[in-house]
Amino acid sequence: MTGEDPHTDDDVLRVLELLASEAPARAYDQLLARARASSASSASARPERLERARGLALEVSALFERRSRRESELAALVDAARDLTRPGSLDATLRLITRRARLMTNMDLACTVLLDEDGGGATVTTADGAVSALTVGYRIPAGAVPAVTPGEAPTPFWTADHLADDRTTHASALDEILHAEALQAVLGVPLCAEDRHIGYLYAAARGIHHFTPDEVALMRSLADLAATAIQTARLLEGVHTANAELARAGSRVRASLSDALRAGSVQDDLVQLVLDGIGLDALLARAAAELGGGLAVRGPAGERLGEHGRVPAADPAELARVRLNAAATGVACPLSDGTWVVPLTVRSEDAGCLLFHPGEGGAGSHADSPVVPGERLLLSYARTVSLLLVMQRSTFVEGQVRDDLLADLTTWESPPERLVERARRFAAELHRPHVVVVADAGTGAAGLVDSWAAAYVRRHRGMKTAQGERLVLLLPGEDPGAAAARVRAELSATTGAPVTAGAGGPARGAETVHHAYRQAVRCLEALTALGGTGRSAAAGELGFLGMLLAEDHDVAGFVERTLGPLLEHDAERFGNLVETLQGWFSAAGSPTRAAEILYVHPNTVSRRLERITQLLGRDWQHPDQALELQLALRLQRARTALDPAPSGPPSAGTT
């Protein structure tokens, strides 16, 4: 025996068992109490040894607990690091940081405070666990932001009870929030990324709490991760913003390129339209349809030259000021009502301006919009309007000369030498086939008729003149009837009133104009006398009336136009269709009686009549056409009697 207490080994073993089972501190106290009770009657050192063993066991248990908590904190920190490495918006990253900070520190509230880029203050950007509306978005003025000594890194700060702490701490900047949230214990760590201080991460409790070094270290580690994540999110947002701006710039460039290509392709068409004689109103109508808005043209003195669509009335003083600015810069400038002013220049001379008011909902439809919708296309139309104004100025004088020449050519039956000399300037035009159309618009709108006629002859390279209420046109072409029909249709559509038109020709040379003019006048007068108001015709379309109205009484032409197909058939095939037709008319339309007159079988007459129908058409028996056929047959017989040259048909028996 060694003389030691035999219970000592049992006590040590019992303490180790409690330590292994992670027993609470009261289990050790109960073991110590029993040891003291059993040793009360003897002077044993057992209680003192057991108490020391109890202290060591509690220290080991606390160490294990601290290590376990540290492992949990590190695991949470790793999870937070993994979450923060995922790309996301700055707002989402800040919300994740505050959420993690509150859970890892087991505090009542966590928030982030970010410093302004210019250093003028700070803002509470996110908060987790807040119960008042004051927290998020709270502005901290520049003077209340915790100061950092230049050249030194910012350090963490904390207080167990902010309300009872008389020291000036960083938490003073959040006094209003701390009182609103009833917070006492506050821990704040700086957010630093790449040696740059960007803000603070706070954790706070609504009761007194003494922060341990482990808690401070944990918050600082989280703050380092958070600062890096915040900077990354800011960079990503910057990249996204730059990409979006690049996309918008690319879209603008593509739109500008498309606008330029469209304007380039349209410019040639517009120039051709001007050369073809398009009017200003028609040009503005096309521009309004393509640009989507209203347009108006104002002269140098502000006079109205043309308008299409809705263009608000502009303040004269503002319009004059903006016009000067547009003329000086050469670009479109806006009025306060959203109307764009485009300068019109002719050989560096101010020719006025083009006003464009975008339609509702389109780009540039707001007064403060810096965007000119279809700017290149708008400028193309502005250049075209300028070109049209130039041509109108130059063609006005030339048009007056042409009008005076046509007036003299239709007045003088035999042009004198002076008139022939004037006509030589237009010899190339007058020696082409041309027709004369005389139209009666039947309306008092002489200005409207003259304006239409000016555009029409410019488009067709013709001439015009007015004789009282009648309009006389000299137009290139060989079909007077078609020319009269076109004039009647277009002029009637313009004036909204019925138009009667007669045509003469075709003819060549200045000397023939008067003859074609007299023929057109006779056709017009015949149409009027026969109740044909609102219709058009040429001498050839009036049948035998046209022959009678013609000065030369073109009998041969009338016979050819009326019986031509039959005469040609008989000449080529030695037929008897003309004779059969004459016999049919003599027999009052009876095939049987006609067969007796012609000494042929009735079936032969029927076959010949079918052939006549094929050549002349189904309407040859209509009273009007039948009358012309009978007149042509009589004239043909008269011509044959006066011209005994043998050209006779074969015998009556030939089919």
C-alpha cells in the first residue's frame, strides 16, 4: 500500500468519463459534492484533488467547445465565400452579406454602409433584421462618417452597450438607427478591397453583449470576403452597363447606317420624281407617309409654300430664331413644340425651311427629345424640296415662254417668220409626233387648273396655254384619243368637276399645230353639242362626225377605219365580204333576200356574215355602227365610180 487514498483513481476515472460524455458543469459539481460528503469525517486531500481535476476538465471541455464553434464558423465562412463568388447584382450581393453576417454572429441586426465615391458621405445600403423603415437608405453626412487616419488602415470597433458607453465610437454615426431599432451592443468592421476603404459591415444586438476576439476575427474575415464580392459586383455591373451602352450604340449605328442606305437609295428616286415634274404637294405627301408626321414648307419671308399633315402653328419669333440657328449649323433644330426645322438653301441662298412634326408615339415626338426621326431621310427630302424650288424658279420663266409660243401657234393659221424663228428653239420637241388637247374644266377655279396644267406639261414635256375657260395642251404622242382621256381623268380628279376634252392630231412641226388645234376645238364643240359633257374624244373616235368635222374631210381615212378589215380580206383572198355586206343592208337584214340579190345560196350568205362578225366584232349590227358601215359603203361605191381602175372583186359565187 502506498498510503494514498484508494478513491482518488476512481475520482479521476469518473472525471474522464464525464469529460468523454461531454457532461454539463453541474455533473462535475455533483461529483465534487459527493466526494466532500464522504471525506468529511477524515482529513483526506481527495476533495482538493477532485476539485482541481474538475477545473482541468471544464477547461478541456471549453477548449473543445471553442474549437467546435470555430469549426462551425469556418464552415459558415466557407459557405459564405462560395455564395459570394457567384456572379450577381450589387444589391443581391449586399443582401447576402448582411444575411450571412447576422446568422454567423447570432446578432439581431446586420447592415452594410457604403461610402460615396466622392467621399462626401455614406449610405446604409442593406439591412437584415431591421424593424423600422429608417434603416435602409439612411444617409450619413460627411462629418459623421468615422474618420480614418491617413496612411493607416481602418480598424474594427465594438461596444457592449452603446447606450451606456460614454466613449466616442464609430457607432455614433448610426445613433438615429440604433435608437430606432433599440440596439445596444454594436460591432463594426471596415470593408477594404485592394487597399481601398469602401465602407463598413455592422452587427448589433438588442441587449448587452461582450464581443469575443473570435467574433471580431470572424466578422473581419467575412468583411474581407464581402469587400471583394462588392468590388466584383460593381465591376460586373460596370461591364453590364458598358455592354448595354455598346449595344445601344451599335443599335444607333445600325439604325444610322440603315437610315443612310435608305436615304441614299431614296435620293435617286426623289431626283427622278422632280425631273418627271412632281409637284410640291405630292412630294410632301410622299415624305409625310415615309417619315410618319406632318410637313410644311415656308419661304424666306415665312410665307406658306406647301403643307401636308398636321404641323402646329409656331411662334414667329421662336421660328425665326431657330431658323437662323438651323441655317448656321446646317442641321435640323427643334422648336419647343417638338417640330423640327430643316434649312433649305439654293446656291448658298436662303430658300426657306422645311418643318417636320413627328406623329404621335414616334421617335422624336416629344419636345425634349434630342432624336431626329429618320434624320438622313428627312435631310434627303429637304434637299429634294430645295431642288424642286430651284426648278420651279427656272421653269417659271421657261414655262411662260412655252405658254406664249403655244398661244401664238394656235392663233396664227400661217406662222409668220418671227414666230417660226421662236419655234426653232423647241424644234426638237415640235418635230416629234404631238397632239393637241383642248379641255373645258367647267369650273371657276382657274388657279387650280393652271397649277395642275403646269405640273402636267412639265411631267410630259409639253406646252400649255389658256384661252378663256378652255385649257389647251400640246403633248408628245401619236394617239390623240388616249391623250384626251388621260387629261380628262386627271384634271377631273383634281378639280372634282366633270371635264370635257377634245383632241386633234397627230402632227409634226410648228406649222401643223394650228390645224391640230382647230380639229381638237371642233371635237370639243361636237361633244358639247351632242350632250357629251364630261367625256373625251378625238376625231377618229367620232366616226363619220369626225370626218365631217375635219377640215380636210378625210373620206379615205373614214372608209379605211370603218371597212378596213373587210377590204383587206377581199383584196388578199379575192372575197366578196364588202359586196355581201352591201347586199345584206339592201335586203333590210334578210339573209334569204340578200342571197337572191347576190345570186348565191342562203347558206353562203350566212357563212359570209359569220366571217364579217369575226372581222368587225359582234356589235357591227348595232344601229350606230351599222349607220357608219352603210355610209362607208356608199362612199366606197362613189370612190369606185369616180376611179374606174379595175380592182374589182371576183364573181358573186366566190365565198
